[in-house]
Amino acid sequence: MTHLDTQVTWVDAREGLPWSGAPVAVAVTGRYPADDAESETASGEEFWLVRPMYFTDRHFSEDGTEHRNCFVDSDGYVHLPYGLAGHDTVTHWAELPTLPGRTTHLVLGKDVQPALRDAWSAGPAI
């Protein structure tokens, strides 16, 4: 097995935000819905977890609502940086690692197969 290790540096979302369009890992906190959705007093269970998202300086929800400086998950749900209004807020973010054996997040076209071969044939890290 080839080990292509990477290191993650977490950034406090209260102190800085990524560039618009950046694919990121985020640490998001909030509460799961309560068992009894009809209850106004039930608050559900608190969580803090890591999810992949992208950051954007401007996003329009399906209902037309405009959001600024937000993180968007694969379902199109908007997560705001911690401290701003929102149910599930981002406490920290990190750049996603680059492709194995590469310094980029994307390889296209005729360069894909050689990149895959390079990654698969890479020797173990010493």
C-alpha cells in the first residue's frame, strides 16, 4: 500500500474565510432535529462534524434568497460562519488536500491517466 499522506490546517471561520469557489472541508456545529418535531421546546441533540462544502461570496437559494460569504453543501444548504445567524454554522474550515502525488485539486482530459499511474506507482513516503 502506498501512503500519500497530507496535512490539514484548520482555520477559525471567525478569523478568516477561503476564496470564493474554494472546495473545503468544514467543521459545522448545530442540533439535529428533535424526535418530536411538533414540540417548540425540544431542541434535539447537539453535533459537531466534518463535511465537504464549497465557499462562495454570493449564493442564491432555490427560493431566491441571496446569501453572502457562506458555505454550501452538496444539497445546496447554506451554512454561515460561526457567530452569524443560522442553525448549522461553520466553526472551522480547511482546504481540501490535493490529488495524490499532485499539487492541484483537478486534472482533466489526457493528463488524467498518467496522473493516476504516477499516484499508483509512487513509492511509500520515507
